[in-house]
Amino acid sequence: MILINLLPHREERRRQRKRNFFVGLGLAAVAGAVGAGVWMVALQQLTQQQEARNDFLRVEIRKLEAQIKDIATLKNDIEGLKARQAAVEDLQLNRNVPVHLLDELVKQTPEGVYLTAVRQTDSVVQVSGVAQTNERVSEFLRNTQNNSQWLSRVELVEIKAVTLPPAAGARDPRRLFEFSMRMTVKLPGAPAAGASAPSGAASARAA
């Protein structure tokens, strides 16, 4: 009977398997490291590309902000020019208003009513005068309220009786009625900001 010792052969196979295991483990580690390196390089490139895009966007945003500021300034300039143009147009429209106002007051003032003062502030006109009777004041009030194309919102502010010395050649004192009225003049255009129509005093009597 022949006996064969297999122990050395088995030991050699175990050593071979162990070598193969470590070799495979090393290859896997190398492959993992290479993959990780490739991923890091790709990630770095992507990050650089994104940073480049971000820088480009920041530059464009700054340009747009500058353009927006320029547009806002231009809009303010345009609004200022429009306001000045409107003011000039209003002045041109309203420069003849005092003339029309006085002419209208002359037309609407009845006989027996004497105007002593006319003062205009923007579109509000304050009229003071004296009348022979209360009825004359009422007539003047109705005329300016109903018959005038230039006057509206007529209000009687005050009326009071006064006694004046006798006129030349008369013996009895005169009894008159002082009154003040407020009314609104119809302006062709809106009054310019900070500007008011000229004020003045005039006396008128309807013939």
C-alpha cells in the first residue's frame, strides 16, 4: 500500500488563495481610489464651472442694477419735466382769469350794489361791498350763482347794516348794508403747485 502525503499541497493552495485574496483586495482599493479621484476631479470641474456661471451672473446683475438706477433717474427727470410743462400750460390757461373774473363781476352786479374789494386765492374769490338794500345783495347772490359761467359755489359770508354820514346836499344819514361773499372761479386748468392767481382790489358797478 502506497501512502501520499497531501499536506504540503493543501498548504500551498491555502497560501495561493490568501495571495489571491490580498491581490484582489489591493486591486479593489486601487480601483476605489482611482474612482474617488476621478469623481473629485469631475466635481471640482463642475464646481469651477458653476463658480464661473455665478461670477457671470453677478456681473450681469450689477450691470442691470446700474441700468435700473439710470432708468429710475430718467423717470424722475421725465416726471419733473412733465410737472414743469403742466405748470407752464396752467399759467398760460389761467393768466386771463382775473380779467374774466372782473368782467363777470361787473356783468352780474346789480344796480345799487358797489364792490369795494375783490381778492382771489387759487380758485377761491372773496368779494366785499356795500348795497343799498338786502334785496340787492340777494339779487347779486342769485346772479353770480345762476347766471355766471365763471363763478360757482357762491356763499354769503356776512351782511350787516351800517349808517354813513349824509351825502352832500342831504340831511339824513344814509343806511347801507356791508356784505362779504365767497365764491369759486372756474379755472380752465388746475392751478400749479405753490402758485396762486394774482390778487387785487377793484370797484365795479353795473350800469
